[in-house]
Amino acid sequence: MDVLEMSRRQHGELVVVSLAGEMDVDNVAQVRKCLDEAVQMPKPRLVVDLTALTFIDTTGLGVLVRLLATLRDRDGSMALVAPDGQVLRRLRRTNLAPLFPIYDTLAQALVA
């Protein structure tokens, strides 16, 4: 799958955005728009489910880091769901993993 699919849903006070496919320079603007729309409320709480994401490049990582900074400035929070795989390895290799709470499953992220 090299097309990016995105979905957004409300789960109590949390907004869950799920990404599937490949997130790269070609579609990062769409992802940024989707994530920005997901966190319009005061003190937003966001979970980004990357379980079905097969690839993320540095532009995609940059979107996640910038959004985290924005949410912290607005007294919000952001967690990632990234089970062991390419995305988690990329987060660790770039030393970005410690910035985020990262969960193996969406269920874990929703109860944290």
C-alpha cells in the first residue's frame, strides 16, 4: 500500500487519528491538515495510531514533532500507537521516541 489513508474519530475526550500506508513528502500536507483539524478544541488530547503505517520519512516525523510542540503550548497531549516495526525503528533511530508516549496497541493508549 503506497497510498496514505487517514481516519479520525472521537473517543471520549480523546481524538484518534489513524494513518495507514506511507507518509512522505508527497502527502505530508494532507496529514498536517488532518491532524490540525483534529486538535481544534481547548486542551486537545490526541492519539495518532500508526499501526498500519508502513513507511514514514523525515517530513512525516517533522509533522509529528511540530504538532507535539503545538499541543504542549496549548496544554494538550499527544500519544502514538506504534507497535514494533519500521515506524517505531525510525522513531528510535532518530532519537524522537522519548518525546512521545508510545503504546503497542490503541486499547492501551485509550486507557492511559
